[in-house]
Amino acid sequence: MAKDRRKKADGGLRSLLRVPQGGVSLVDYDTRATPGGPGGKAAALAEMAQVRARLAELQERLFAQSTAGDPRCLLLVLQGMDTSGKGGTVKHVAAGLNPTGVRVTAFKAPTAEESQHPFLWRIRKALPTPGEIGVFDRSHYEDVLIARVRDLVPRATWGRRYGVINRFEQSLADDGVTVVKVFLHIGYEQQRERLVARLDNPAKHWKFNEGDIAERALWPAYQQAYEAALDRCSTDSAPWYLVPADRKWYRNWAVAKLLLEHLELIGPEFPKADFDVAASRAALLKT
């Protein structure tokens, strides 16, 4: 398997995992690698408790400042091949967050109604509001991934969508939305192991779809489609981050750390009281 060519970089995990400009070749990234990792599974699990506590604190601050009119929010976009762990990542990363401030949307095949609208229509409806953390399990990128691989629309149609997506994400950034896009990079053999594990466990049969086998046969085409999306839609306003996903403990730790780093960049603060605190305290004590 190809070695992961990334080296330790300044700027935290954001710098280390950010997809470089100038073309992406997924075979250059080891899906079992742990770039920037804490030193193993045990260390990652121990650190996750601290990360979750800090995430919860920053989430509360983010929501609190929205009550004072601050428009900022965060959108975490998770993409990856089947079994790469999008749902599992949401489960582990969101643990400890206040569910009232988290908006998770899992995008499936478009409904009849959704198909009657432009492809971003259903995406816009699911965007986080000020103070929220939004999570997309799959996203608008399906319209340049499966739509491209399966020839669901003409080439000219999906070809125009890269530019549409870039303008859309720039508009989000302009409106105060921090967009964190993560590609969960799983290996071909690891995917097969996880699919077989689902078949061997009756409690996991509901997760298996016979169509997964047909999709797996299109692996090379999907890799090309992902390379194109990562290359053409990684911008300064909404960069892509590539997280090796064969090791679940590293995947969960890395996404949580990326989320934490971006929330710290936002730097949410509790708003100052717009009333006389001392007078209100004195009046309350008289009751």
C-alpha cells in the first residue's frame, strides 16, 4: 500500500490533513496512516474525553453569542465510500454536545419532490442556523460523485456543478458559516472486511444493501470522482481535509480535533449582559 506522504506541519491538524492544491492522487495516501495522531488507540480514546469537554464548552459559547445577533455557525461535511464510517463518526464526535444545538442531516437519494428542484435546494434547507453546528452525512457532493459515476445526468451538467458548489460554499463563508469538509479515506480491502462483517452479524444486516456490491465494482470510477471533487472544490474558504479511515479510533479522533480547531478559530464568547446585573441581583434578593 502506498505510504502517506504528509509530514508534520505547523497549524495543527488543519494544516496536516488539508488537501494540497495542484491535483490529488488518492493512492498516495495510506488509509491506515495516523498523521498527527496522539500515539495509539489508547491515547486517542483518553484524549477524546478532553476534546469532547472542550467541544461542549465552545458549542455553548457559539449558541450563546448567536442570541446577541452573531450569525456565525459551523457546518461539518462528511463524505466517503460506503463503510468509511460517516455515521459512526457523527455518533462519536457529537457525543457530549447539546443535541438542541446540533443539526444532523443524512442525505439519501433525492425524493421525487427534491428531484424537481436544483440540486442545492435540499442542501440549503438543511443548513445550520446561527449558533448551530450542522453535520452532513453525505452532501451536495453526491451530485458530482454518484451522479458522475452512474451517468445520472449529462457530463456537461455535473461538470458545471463544481463551479456552482464553489460559489455556494463561498457564499456560506461570507454569511458566517465555517465549512469543514472531511473525506474519510477507506481502503479497498478494508471496505470488503466491513461489508463481510455486516453479513456475518444478523444485527448488522439492516446496514447491508445488495447494491453495495455493484457500487464496489465501480471503485476506480469513484476514486477518480473523489479526486476531481477534492481537487476542484478545495478552496481557501472551504478546504477539504483527508482523514485516513481504516482505523476507526484515529478517524474519530481526527474529525473531533478538526472540529475543535475550527471552533477555536471562530473563538465564540459569551455575550456581555445588556442589563444592570447588580440591580437585577438586588431586586431578586428582595423577592
